[in-house]
Amino acid sequence: MDALTLSRLQFGSTIIYHFLFVPLTMGLVLLVAVMETLYVRSGNTTYKRMAQFWGKLFLINFALGVVTGIVQEFQFGMNWSAYSRFIGDVFGAPLAIEALLAFFMESTFLGIWIFGWDQLPKKLHLAMIWMVVLGSHLSAFWILVANSFMQEPVGYAIHNGRAEMTNFFALLSNPNLWFQFPHVAAGGAVTGAFFVVGISAYQLLRNKSDQDLFQRSLKIGMIAALIASITVATIGHFQGQYVVQHQPMKMAAAEALWDSESPASFSLITIGNEKLRTDVFAIKVPYLLSFLSYNNFTGEVQGINQLQAQYVKQYGPGNYVPPVAVTYWGFRAMFIMGTLMALLATVGTFLMYKRWLNRPQFRWFLWVMVGAIALPYIANTGGWILTEIGRQPWLVNGVLRTQDGVSPSVGAGSILFTLITFILLYGVLAVVDAFLLTKYARKGVEPVQEKVETEELVVTY
């Protein structure tokens, strides 16, 4: 394999691995903040113990996310130096703000929160975890500012063969950003919710102590899962409609739609021949893709062949079709897992409302929710694959091709060596992460001694 292919494999594998930690960081810290808020408002120490238990799992995940994120950014200068030279004036600003503002803010307040239990007033300590929530979401926001520019470049001009920023506020008002960020944030909330529900279900199945604590955790997580799963599906629908208009090739590949259709059918399953661009086997729902794209049953959705011909005229000779199979199944993974999560959250909330989850005949549902911890990870990975692979062959959509962004002086042998090294290192980190999360999740909650707050005691003899 050449340097380009190996560089793409390395960047793709590391970013997918890193993105396993990001949604849980965003979602779990939000639930921890909610739990501590309930503690401060009610004075019930069960909520304090909940916040400390889930906060410990959050810290493990946060630490692994930091390590993998640092390695990720190094690749811009190593394997993608031509890309960095071309786009650095635009791309560097949001990344610098993310590191210097959002990440340091998140880390600083997290440190105060960790060591501030019983040292700070309750409300001040609570403010620290909410600042961590803000920092984690700001961090994601600035990363997505940069990524949205790659999806839909705005606020720039080409000078001397480089893209230079002309309007910083255009980056912040990029329409793609305001579909992408809420979708990622809601996906993080779903991940955190299913994580809490799954581990709480496991602890309840063990019939050990702290049943009340995990019952409360399950209730909070289930409600959050229902709200977040509906939210992410709703935002995803509108984001899909936006993609149809602004990245039509991505949507055509996600549906394996070889030729334009009006009305267009939604693919339930398609097995196609990419070379011949034809279906081998397909089951489709007539009119549905048009309805999902335009809210009516007659809209035309452009096909791969027509878009390819259009782009050849616009950009010159070349293949402008992304890997269809990867894009198609990435979308299906996200869509199917998202649907399952919404159904499970709805059923779980209903069973919880009817107080049936404690009954022996519904223990099977708790086991299902333990396994359902994996669903948001599959959905998030599928969505990220769709976002990035569906943009190919562009690094910056319509501006810079992927083949033109690779480092010209880094050989395939060097990239292969680092790729193997990263895979081995990340494999070890994956084992460590899984071991620590499993260990502390199985261990349960340790008793917490609550300090008694009293007014000045006057003893009269």
C-alpha cells in the first residue's frame, strides 16, 4: 500500500478509537452534574454517592480520551503536512481555541471538583462540575467548527496557493456546524444515558447492596435515554435534509442510489456492484427517501452517476464517488442502532413508570439493557464513518482533495511502522480502559461519610 492509503488508514483508525471516548465524556459528565444538583437541592446523600461513583467512571474515560486525542492532532504535521500548510490559517484558530480555552477550562475545573469534595461549599462545588460540562461541550464545539469547515468551507479566500481566513464569524455561523454540533451533543447524551442504565441494570441484577442508589441511577439514565434518543433522531432527520442539498453525493452513496429518482425509494437493504454501479439485490420502500429528504413524496434525489458527471464538468477529470459500501453501511449502523435505542428507551421508561422493572418476569429486560451499552458506540462510529468517508475524495469539500493533502516526504514504510505501533498501543489502552471500567462498575459504591452541618452549638450547664 502507498503512503496515501496508509495515512488514511492511520488517521481513520485513530480518530474512530478517539471518538469512542468523546461521546461518553460529554454525556456522562452531564448526568453526574444532574446527580450532584439533586444532592445539593435535596440534601439526600444517596445522590452524592451516585455523583461520586459515576464521576469515578467518568474520570477513567476522560483520561483515555485525552491520551488518544493528543496523538490524533500530531498527525496533522506528520502525515498530512500538505493539508496543514494549505488550511492551517483557517484550521489552526478553532483548534488553538479548543486547546487553550475549552480543554484547559475543562481540566482545571475537573481537578477542583475531584479534590473539592467536603472542602468547598456545596453550591460552589456543584458549579465546578457544571463548568466541566460546559468545557467538554465547548471542546467538542470548537473541534466541530474546524470539521464543519471541511464539510462546507466558508469565510476564506485562496492566496498564494493557501486558504486564508477572511471572516472568523463565518466559521461560527457555518450552517453545517449548527446541525452537526447538536447532533454530536445529543449522541453524547445518549451514550452517557445507556452507559448509566446498563451498569445500573447489572448492579440491580446482582441483588447486592445499594439497590436504592442504582434504582435512582436507572431512573435518571432511562429518562435521559428517552429524551436524548428522540432528540438525536430529530436533529439527524433535519441534518439529513441539509446534506441532501449541500452534499448530495454523500447522501447518494449512503443510499447506494446509482441514478437520480423522482420520487426516490429508501433502501432497507442493498447489495450492489460498485464497479458497474448497479444493484445485485435490493429491498426498497417507494417514495420514502423523497419524503425524508423534502417532507413530500415527489422530490427528486440526485444519483451517483449524474453527480459524478456534474463534478467532472465542475472540477475536472477524476473519480468523485466515495466508497459506497462503507458509506452505505456506516449510515445503516447509525440508523439501525439509533432506532433500537429509541425503542428500548421507550419500553424501559414505560416499564419503569408502571413499576414493573422490579418484577422477576422483567429481569430479561435488564439483561438487554446491559448489552445495550454497546449500541450508542456502534451508532456513533457509524455516524462518524458516514461523515468522513462520505466526503471523499475531498479533505476540504470542493477545495482540497485527499490525495493532495498527504505529506510528500514521509514514506510508506515509516507510516506502516507508526500504524502498527498505534494499533498495538491503542490495543493495550483498550484493554486497560475496559479493565478499569469493568472493575469499578462491578465493585459498586463505597459508603460515604457525610459531614454533619450544624449551627453553632451552645451547651448550658
